[in-house]
Amino acid sequence: MEGGAEGEVAGVRPTSSETLTSATDLDSQSTGPESTADPGEDGRAKSEFPVNRTEILRALEVVERDSLAISESFASLFASLRMALSEITSNSVDHMHCFSDAAGRLQESVLDAATKGNRYINSCLRLNEEMKGIDNLAMQLKILRRNVDALDSAVNRLLRIP
């Protein structure tokens, strides 16, 4: 069984130098107790170490697969986050363009309203200036009305005399 375990070691591709170092450390640790084992347990001790080595190698394979799955999951997550960030940035740019357009139109409307407001104020000021002379004109009209009434009364009296 020990030869099969070494074949598995040759078939496993370590993803980093740490994996290779840990597998080598485990091999040296598993052969260490073999020299201190009892002669009566020698047969049992030799059969346990290859099992432990294969279990360790299988555990390392599982860890490597899980690490690969986790790294792929992280890569997928970061790609998704990158795409979401890109979409949000694009939406923000679109919103800024819309805001800029709306602000430009609002500015044009405000300038137009201010121009019309200034024209209205100027018209009111001119009308106010023209109305200042109206009191004088109203007084003249009252005097003229009295004179016309007096003339009418005089004409009526002259016509009734006969």
C-alpha cells in the first residue's frame, strides 16, 4: 500500500510551495514513529501509516478542491461586483447628464422669466410716471365739467325767458 500512496503523491499537483512543504513534512513525520514502534505491533504500525498518509493526501486534495472552489467563487463575486459597480457608475454618469440638462433648461427658463419680469417692471414704472400727471388732468376735467354745467344752466335760463 505504501507504493500506491507514493503514486498518489506523484499524481497530486501542489498549487503552491506550501502544499509541497506540508506534504513533505507529513511524510517525514509519518516515518518517524515507525522506528520507535514495538516489534509486536510492527505489522499493525506499518499498515496504519500508509492509511494515514493516503488519508492526509485525500484531505489535502479536498482542501485543494475547496480552495479552488472558493477562489472561483471569489473571482465570480468580484466579477459580479465589478459589473455592478460599472453599471452603477454608468447610471450615475447618465443621471449627472440628465441633471446637467435639467439645470441648463432651468437656467434658460429663469433667465427668460427674469427678462420678462424686468420688462413688466419697466412698463409699470413708465405707467407710474405717466399717471403722475393724471391728477392734474383730473382737476382740469372737474373744472371743465363745472364750467360746462354752468354754461348749460345759463343757456337754459336764456331760453326760458320769453
